[in-house]
Amino acid sequence: NAHGTQTRGSLIVIEGCDRSGKTTQCSLLQENLTSSGYSVKLMKFPDRTTVIGQMINDYLACKQDVDDHAVHLLFSANRWERVSMMLKLLEQGTSLIVDRYAYSGVCYTAAKRGFDMSWCKQPDIGLPRPDTIVYLTLSSEAAAKRGNYGEERYEQTDFQKKVADNFAALTEDSWKVIDADKSIENLQAELLDICKETIKRSSDQPLYKLWT
Ligand code: NYM
């Protein structure tokens, strides 16, 4: 910045239902921001590379059954085990583009019978609060045109509808809600603008804690 002091990176989270194009868009954001000279790292949750991530992967692949409460806590623990790394990078001035975060955690578990949003939020309270949350929406018709869901747990139309309803209920005014039913290029251009604006705006702002 103008005073030559180190400014922090931004925490930018991209959320949405399965098949909304999050992963494609996040990799493009990393490429485009990096080639424009920004220091950016891509992260995704669940992070399947850790021991907890492996347990989550086996659950999602239906290789392992886990109690719904327990798996909710595993998803949360998988975020907490990355917090020290995230804070370090942000402090060093690297911005993080994060593919799914605690909002997915809440919306997917709360789509199960017997779970409410308030219980689901508890284990993620206190995580670093994103500077920007982008929520990619996709109507079920538009999602259907993208072809079949994958083989993993949760990838069924009825369940995804409940998840989308939960996202709609969780959305706060500050979220950027964007219709993902457009070309990869046009969506990317919109997201790039949001990221650049966020990095500019938040570099001298404090980093808050989630849901506090
Ligand atoms: N998911 C993801 C959850 O149920 N809870 C969470 O906290 C997170 C981060 O995992 N169907 C679900 C959503 C997806 C699945 O994510 C795997 P991805 O982005 O397809 O790897």
C-alpha cells in the first residue's frame, strides 16, 4: 500500500450446490489472479489430503458409514485443522480462494432429517470470517442440463433441493448471489471483478470471526 506496510490477503469463499461450477471457477480465479500479479492460493473443503479428509472421502464414496453428527464434526474439524495455515498465509499477504466452507457444512447437514441450522453452525463458530462470500445459484432445470450428478453421497436431486433451500435461508445481505447459468467466461469475468474489489477493500480491514 501507499505506506509500504504489509497488507493482509483476503479470504474469499465460493459456495453453491453440487454442479454449480465452483471448482472450475476457483481454478480459473487462481490462474487469472496469479497472472495479474496477485498472490493467491486455492483451497478446498473438504480437504481430502489430511487423515480427517480421508475419513470424509471414504464416507462420501459410501465406503464407510459414519453417524450424521460425527461426520458433521469431521467436516468442521477438517476446516479447523487448516486455520493456522490460513491465518499465516493471510498475514503474509496471500489471498485465499476457498471452494466451499462452513456454509456448505451447515446447509448439507441441515438437509438431513432431525438437524437444524443452529446446531449445525456451532462447531464452526470462530473460524476466520470470509471477506466475501459468493453463492452460485443454479435452478434445478439448469442443473439437469449439465448432465447427471456423480456417484457420491448427497448427489441426488431431492437432497440438493433441500441444500439449496438451506443456502437461501442462510444467505446474509453481504453475500454476492450470482446465477451460474451462463458461460464459463462470463461467470469468470464477474467473479474476477468481485475478487479484485474484495482484495482492494479488505487489505487494511481486520479479519473477523465467523458467526460471532
Ligand atoms: N460437504 C462439504 C458437506 O457435506 N459438508 C461440508 O462441510 C463440506 C465442505 O461434501 N457434496 C459436502 C458437499 C459435497 C461433498 O464436496 C464434497 P466437493 O466440493 O464435491 O468435493
